[in-house]
Amino acid sequence: AQSVAQPEDQVNVAEGNPLTVKCTYSVSGNPYLFWYVQYPNRGLQFLLKYITGDNLVKGSYGFEAEFNKSQTSFHLKKPSALVSDSALYFCAVSASSGGSYIPTFGRGTSLIVHP
Amino acid sequence: ETGVTQTPRHLVMGMTNKKSLKCEQHLGHNAMYWYKQSAKKPLELMFVYSLEERVENNSVPSRFSPECPNSSHLFLHLHTLQPEDSALYLCASSQDLVAGGTSTDTQYFGPGTRLTVL
């Protein structure tokens, strides 16, 4: 069965500093990886995804993520955090044949950006 | 706005009540999903429909009953719930979902229904 691990419940960063939200995955077949963000009282919003090609994926709001096959990771990054980036971030994985075609989500990481 | 709406946004019910959650998507998508979101737990997939056919049922208790009358609407019927069922219930849609195929489509989520079972 495929799975996603987000090892940190919470990440704290000062505004203007770089941020990283970690995600590792386990899947049979080629992975398709997603990041979503959830603001308070809202549903999840798509940020970016890796399907194939360049390992560095750029997404909305200045976020990017790097697919690392050897480390089975897909960490979310941003060079300079904003207070408005404070939210709950979810990593998800689906797979080509051998895995589940329906995305599996992690438990979420709460990002808090301090002014 | 994501194009996926859910009603009601908040629901408080007793354990003997019967209620329904409604989801509507205005995106022309063919696949719809119900998720349960509880604090500090992975997002829990409950049901998936593709072209109005149920394609996934993740061992969800029978007190939850989904209905998909057409590709734009999805319901979750609730009866004799337990307090541990209190959670945020999220609906999502995606363009397509082919069993045995691949899913690279982005999912679009509604704002959720905050359910409290007393």
C-alpha cells in the first residue's frame, strides 16, 4: 500500500527566512506527487505537482518542490516566507500501475510564519 | 473560488438524527470524492465516484451512505452517527479517474462541512 509521511506536525519560521516542509513517500510504480494548502475554514487548494520531467517543480505563490527519487522525498520550499503563508500543508501521492491511482494524503504540517 | 460548493457549512446533530451533506461541482469534472479530515490524522478517503459509479469504498461504516445522482452532485447521507464521527467532511472533484489507470489530475476541494455529533 502506498503512504505519505509528513514527519513534522508544525514548522515555525520567521518572515523573510526560507522555509521547508518535508514529505516522504512509499509507493509501487512511478509516483505522482502533489502539494496542497489549506487555509482556516477553507478546503484544500492545489499548489503544485510532479508527474514527470524536471525534478524541480514550481507552483503557486512562489512555492517549489524537489522530487528526489533516491530519497523518496518531495519537500516543499519557499525562499522567503510570508506571514500569509501560515496554513496547513498536505502532501499526496498517487502512482502508475502497481500502486493506487487515487491519491493518498499525509496528515498535514502546520506552517507558522512569525512576523 | 474553487468551483466546488458544500452545504451546510456547519452541522450539529444527535446520534439518532438523519441528515445529509451536499456537494456540487461546477467544473465539468467526472470524478468526485468524500474525505474525512480529523486533527493530526491523514486525510481519510471515504468514497470515490467516477461517472456516477462508485469506484472506491474504504471500509466506511454503513452509517455513512453516499449518493451520486449525476456527475455534478454528490451526497453523504448520515444516520445514527457516533461522537467520534465529528470531523470536517470534505468533498473534492477531478477531471477524470479511470480504474486501473493513472491519476495525475489535480483535485479541487470544497470548503467542507464541520460536523459535530452530540
